[in-house]
Amino acid sequence: MPRAETGALRPIPTAFIFLAAFAIHAPLLLIKLPLKSYDTNFHIFFASHYVHHWFEPWNPKWYAGFSQTTYPPLAQQWLALVSCLTGLDMAYMVVQLVAILLLTFGVYRFARLWVDPRAASLAALASVFLGAESFLVYSAGQLSTTFAAPLYLNAMPYLYQWARRGGWRSFVKGATLAVAAAAAHHATLIFGSLLFALPVLALSALDREGNERESTSAFVVRAASAMLFVGVAIGVVLLPFWIALLKYPVTQVPIPHASRASYILSPEWGINYFVVPYGAVILALPFILLRGSSTPRLRPLLLGFWLAFLLGLGGTTPVGRVLLGRAFEVITMERFTYWATLLALPFVGLLAKELIDRFHTRAIVGLTLAAVASCAVAVAWSSYRPADASDLKIDSVAAWLNRDGHDRYRYITLGFGNKIARLAVLTDASSVDGEWNSGRMLPELTEHGAGSLTSSKFFGKSGLDALTAILHHADRYGLKWVFVRDPYYEPLMVFAGWRRVDNLEDRTIYVWSKDDVPPATPLNAPQMPPHWQGLMWGILPIGSSILAMLLLLIPDERTRYQPEAEPETVRQPAAAEDLVLGRTLL
């Protein structure tokens, strides 16, 4: 049995942490705050396609047709399933809430590898108020990132147990959780998983060195077998994704993104991508560096955190460009900041524990205020600088497209921002614009370093060149309708030979048309996945998550707990039963 602890010296009960996460985030999700974020409507758009075409990943609504196999589907597939009961908007909130609750379990179990139970429980409680989590949920809307990370964190302790001691239950549980996480997000798979897995692998090697009974060869075989099996399983589950990536790599001109800026030269982006996500964790940075460097067992975790920290600084340092190469120009860097804060939480829990031991009530009050402020600032930031600050209503636009055969032609919007994803959900008409840059293959778009056509003016010459090219090639794509909300674009429309034909929303949106444009026809795109890929895409990713849930019901291997006098700054390797999902040590 564990060592008896009383009062404030006990680990925080898991039920309390779970309740705190629910109490903080459920009301914010119930009022649908994420709907004004950058990417929420993007995920809802992908999910809406799975609702109607589960086994057909070819989506004709953007870019005159693109393949959704270019984006791992797990989060959107769960959203589609839940929407059958709640509708798409509320389904998004439910899936996001589950991800937040899973994060508390994952942080506790991951932190338990590095620190004692009490510090790990404090780390889990800190995750509820983590600025980076609130930033990604309410400002960035990155559902796949916040969905995949908790799965990886929950997988790491099982893989640690397998590498250290063996045990097939730990192996299959850790492997299936890792595969399910990979099916949720490709960037977390390619970059984030290494930041979590490599420190844990190094930790298992360090712990093995203290036990002469364990052979080096057995450890190497177990570690290599885990990596090989998980790699092969991920390759099979996401086979259509790898095929699309290899056959049609992203070769378009890089699109600028503020997360790659220098936060020193552009302090407004430093606030957005550094101060807001880190919050009070900034105050813990000296402790993280000092304690992590002085404690051998914590050094792998420190190295993982430090690497993610530097990459998250974007263009502030040359590290990102040097290590990532061209990938630096393709991915956004705020996800590295998110992973860095997760890797920092075991240190934060350890610091909180030592402050409470020393200062008691004063420390509890100070830590509570710091945590609440971090969460409150990140949530308030989503309202202060929302991605969608307008009250634009697009129902009338969708109704116009859906009547009188207007949906036989393609359309674009100008000045709609990220409402284009919401519009695509509401109409059957197809567009040559979209928000998923890796899915677009039209040469008029890939040859210019600009994002969505609807926001062309914000990309300068590149954006206007892309828009002009599309307007002049309207006949090629059956593009007959342009919905203009921003008068800035009207001279360009006139110059390109378009004319006004209607207006909507009290003359705030004008419909422009071009004569003699033929109806849109499906493009003979080589990127269209064959039927067998659609079957794999509809079965294996969602199946991997269901299998993981079923396997977690199997009891873990039981090992006898040996109470030991743990040092203040480091803990002994966790017993297997201590790593069971959701278990609290009392």
C-alpha cells in the first residue's frame, strides 16, 4: 500500500481535477465560444462531409474538389458521429470537452513518470488552467492538436512500462493509444510525438541502468519492437494519407504566417504566441532550467522541453529554420509552444509542491491566482482579438446558392474571412476557394504565396495575383458567382469583366456574375482516392480509437508497490498500478 499522507500533503484527488476541468471549460463550450476561433469551422466542415459521405474522402466543395485523406480524420470522424445526436456545432463542443478531460489524465500519468504523486496531481490541476490549452481551444480552434496530445501523453507511461519491464498489456495499450493519436493529427505525429517519446525512452534507459538484473539486449529489443510495431501500425492506418503525401507533396509557394515571425521585432505577435499561451509558466522558466539541469533523471525532460520551447519561438531564433528546413515555411509554430507547456507541467507541479511545503496558505493563494490569471487571459484574448470579429450572417448567401439552380456553378467569396467554411457546410454549391492549403492543387492558387482568396488583400501582391488568375480562368472551373462584402475588390471585379446581378443582407453583400460561363463539371483530378482508400479511411482510424478504448478496460499487470523514501526533487520509477488511467494515490 502507498505511504500514508494527510491533509495538504495528499495528492489532489483525480475526481476533483476532473470536476475543475469540467467546471471551467464546460460553460465556455456551452456558449460555443470556439465558433469565433480560426479553425473551428474548418473542422466542422470536414466533419459535415463525413456525416454524408463516410467512405468517400473526395470533397467537391473546395478547390473544385480535394481529398480529405490529406488530413488525418479521427477528431472529425468522432465529431461526425456525435453530431447525429447533437448537431455539428454542439458535437464540436462535446469532442473538445472530452479532449480537455483526457488531458488531465494524460498529464497526471505522464508527470508521474518524472515526479512523485503529489507533484503529478498538481501538474494535472495546472493543465486545467494552462494558457496554451485555452489559446488553442478558444483562439486557434485546433481541435486535432488538442485531441492528439492527450492520447500521446496517456500512451507514454504504457510504453515506458513495456521498455522497462515488458508486459504485453502495457505494450498493446500504449501502441493502440499512440496509433489513435496519430490518426488524429499528422503534425503531432511527425513532430510532437518525438518530443514526448524520446525523453520517455531516455528515462527508461536511465532507470534500467540502476537495475543490474535487466539486460541491455532485452531493453533494446523491447524499445525497438515498440517503435517498429507502432510505426507499421500507423503506416497501415494512415496509408491513404501517406500515399497522398508521397504522390502529391506540398510544393506550393509558402504562405506567410505570424507564428513564424520574430517576436522581438513584432511584439504584438510575441504577446499572441508567447505571453498568452505560456501565462504564469513564464515565471517558472528559471526553476525549470535549474532543476532540470541539476537533476540527472529530469534532464531528458528538460531537453525535450527546451527543444519545443525554441521551436515555438518561430523566427525569433534560427533554430526553427535550421532544424525544420522547408517544413518551417509550411507548418505553424504555436503547436510547439503548446507541446512545450505540456512538457513543462511536471516541473510546474514540482515547483508548486515545494512552494506549498514552504509557504503553505500563501503559496496556495498565489498559485491559484497565477493559474486563474493564465486561463482568464487566454480566454479573454479570444474575445479581445477574435479570428471572426464580424457578425456576418451567411444564411442568405447559402439560400441564394441553393435556389434556382445557382449551385450548378462554382462560386468564391471576398471579405468573408473564415466564414467560408460555415458557408460550405450550408450549401451544396462548390467553390474554388478553401481553407485547407495542403488540399489545394489548382495552379492559380499554388503558384502564389497566398492563403484563402476571400482574404486576398491581406496577402498583398501574391493574394491579388491569385485572385486575378482565378477570375480570368472562370470558364475553366465553371466559376459564375462572386459574393463581395468588401468594396476594396470592386474595381478588380469590373476590370476583370464581371458585373453586379443581385444584393443580399441590405446591400452589404453584392453578387457578381460573369456571362457565358458553362456549368461546373467535376475535374478529372488524379488526386481522387480510389474506392479501397475510402474504405480504409472510413474504418481504420475510427477503429483504432475504439480498439484503444476496449483495450484500456483490460486490467494492467499488477506489481507489488514497495514504499520508499523518495527524494524531494525526484521520484522512484512508478509502479504499474500507479499508472492506471484515472487512478489517484491517496
